[in-house]
Amino acid sequence: YPTWKRTLARRARESQMKRFCRAQAIQRRLEEIEVTFRELEQQGIKLEKLLRDENESPADQQTQWTNQLLYLVQKKNNLMTEESDLMIAVQELKLEEQQCQLDEKLRSYINKEDTLKTPEDEKAEQEILKQLVEVVNKRNVLIQFQEEKRLSEL
């Protein structure tokens, strides 16, 4: 087994582990966001009830509750934006994993000597190459979308 093949295999495993760790971190953060959403929702319900039921309370108190409610809405919007970014990152990870798998398959066909390739092998190689280009294009679209989103936020 040549050294360069072992190196490629090791790098592939390392990148797969990095993707796995990123996916776990994203999943944990999505769960944290879900819990925070529920907490914000409960706080918002309490504040709305206070605002509706306490008509006799001082104007200062009502203003304070309104400001708290607006703060909760802003916090929720920020979390929704973060959740959206994380969902895009999940899609990007999936496409990255798909690209790595296709790279491996394509490499196995490319490394095969031309004299040993059957017409089916050549057809499969072309199909994998076509799929690889599609995945790269999808990743490019995601990156462009993220860039446009970032620019619009500025």
C-alpha cells in the first residue's frame, strides 16, 4: 500500500471526523436554541398577560413591560437568524460529505489503468464526475446565498 494512498485515507478520515464534530456542535446549538425559544415564549406570555390584565398599573410599569416584551422579540429574531444560519451549515456539511464520497469513488476509477477499464467503468466514471460537478455547484449556491445574506445584514 503506497504511502500516498495511506496519507489520502488518513486525511479523508480526519476531514470526516471534523465534519462529524461540526455536525454534533451544530446539533447541540440547535437544541439549545429550541430550549431558549420555549423560555422566551413563556416569558412573552407572562408579559402579555401582565400588559392585558393590569390596566390600572402605572404607566412606567407598562412601559417597562412593553420594553421587556420588545427585547424578547428581538432576542427571538436573533435566535431565528442563528438557527437559519445553522441550517445552512447543515446543508453545507451534507454536501461536503457527499463531495468527499464522490471524490473517493472517482479516484478509484481514475487510478484504474485505462486498459483494465470496461465501458461500464468509463460510464460510471463520467456519471460520478457529473454528480460531483452538481454537488460543487450546489455548495457554490449556498455560499453565494450566505454572502448575500451577510451583505444584506450589513
